[in-house]
Amino acid sequence: MSAPSIRPVRWQPPTAPARARRSVGDGPLPALRVFDVRGEGPEDVLVDPDDGTVLTGVADGRVLRLHPRNGTVSVVADTGGRPMGLEWLPDGRLLVCDARRGLLAIDTHSGTTEVLATQVAGQTLGFCNSASVAPDGTIWFSDSSSRFGIDVWKADILEHSGTGRLLRRDVSGECEVVTDGLQFANGVALTDDPTHVVVAETGSYALSTCPTRPGTHRPTPLLTNLPGFPDNIATGTDGLIWVALASPRDVPVSTSRPADRPRRAGRPHQPAGPTSPPAAPARQPHQPATTGPRQPGSLLAWHLHWRHARARPRRQPPRPAQAQR
């Protein structure tokens, strides 16, 4: 099936912050370890608390398990689609947001896959991307675009029509639209309370938040005008929302066109706390990191177009003042 034609919506991006023009951070970063995952495009990353192994999904549909101590890689399952966001379910199964197949649950021992959702409110999931799971098993997840799938996802950024959705699946299996009109809804994270859910809007360099209590779920801005395009986000053990910036902003483009286009070349970065600018290593080419920290004391960055996983000891940012919710 051919992709729909782009119908660009006029939009004036905000003036890029000074950090978007900088190619180095405020301090050195710890040493970096690089792992070959034997697959193209590792996206999200999830640590198995039982043995410390790391799970990720790659472009050919496989969900892989990496053993950091010896670098070996094994196959957990093959979704037959494109696995993106990963989370643990309360019953021990692996939740997978599959960009082609929808919301899945996988038994990591047998590889058995259950489809949890393929459509919500009568609309097929166009690009199931990321999720966060509440302690009671409620799943909050994103559908990035109703017009453009993963093969042509950049078209959604260019068009800027805002067809992304934040969705909710309750413990009975019922799904609902929490909010729509999002600019490429991407990473999802529940606050550590969890009284709010945060969603990354890649197309507008922003994070938005909604209360998790029943009732209105209209989003409110949490963090706007980021120096790059936010991708996956995660709540760390420190209670902070950590943000992976998948690509730097192209400042000349964003000041002359209605919408930006992410690109691979440009300024490097490292995800940082939500109220402080991302740090960056000096004199290294930008690498499209898509994931922030997933275990105490470590920062795990995985790359959407490469074969590598990277891990480094995490430098703790100053804890910000408590934000109003």
C-alpha cells in the first residue's frame, strides 16, 4: 500500500534554545561500553530484574536478549512485525508495542504471543510506539500517527497535522482514547506516584502530561521547546523523567520552514533530567539514541538505525525543585 501524500500544516516552530546550537555538554561523560546486538535498529531497552540481561526489539521483528557480561545474544520471540517499546506486565510477561501489529504480550520463556489491541475507538493502530504500565496492570500507550506508518514516519513530522493519540487499556481489556491531536506521540512514562502520565510529542519538541484519574484527560505542557526531538522517555529510580533526544534540531531549517525534519548528522547529546539541558560528549558524531536509563546507576542508549547498544555509568543530575502538577 502506498503512503498517503503529505498535506503540510503551516506551523511556526519556536525559536530554538541556545543548547540546540551547542555541540558539547557541560562536563565529561563516563566511559562507554558498546554491544553488537546482531540485529538492525535496536529501539527500546528493558532490563530483566531476575538476571540483569537486556531485552530489545530490532527491525526484522525479533525481540532479543543481550547478556552484558559476555555479549551473547539470544532470541526471545519473533513478532512478525516491528517491535518498539518494551515494558514488563504484572504477570511477568513482556509487553511489546509493535508498530505493525499493535499491542502484544509475550511469554519470554516460550515465546508465545498474545495480541492485546489492534484498534481503539474503531480506529486501527497506525503506529503503536511506546507504553508505560501501572502497578494494577493498566497500560498507557501511544499511537504515533493515524496517517503514516513506521516506513514513512518522517512524513508525519513534516506534515505536522497532529494525528497522534495517547491510549489506555484497563485491566478488563477495554481500551479508550485518553487524548488525541498529538504531534507524533512517542515515549510514555507514568510518574512515580503514579498520578500523571507523560507523553513525548516528537513533532513539537515537547513533553505533555495528563492526570491518570478518571475524567478529563486533556494534555497540558510539561516541558516545551526542547533542544532536540524527544523519543522514548522513562521514569528513573530517582523519580525523574529521563528523556532520550533522538535527533538534534536543525536550527537553520526550523527558522525557515513550517516544520522541522529530523536528521542523523548534527550535534551529539546524552539524555538528562527533564528540567536540565542534555549533556553531550565532545567531538563525536551524533548517534540517534532512543532510550534513557532502565536500571539504577546506568544509562542505556540504543540506536534506531544501527546495530549497537551502548551503556555507561549514569552521572546523577542535580535534583530539580518539585514541579507543580
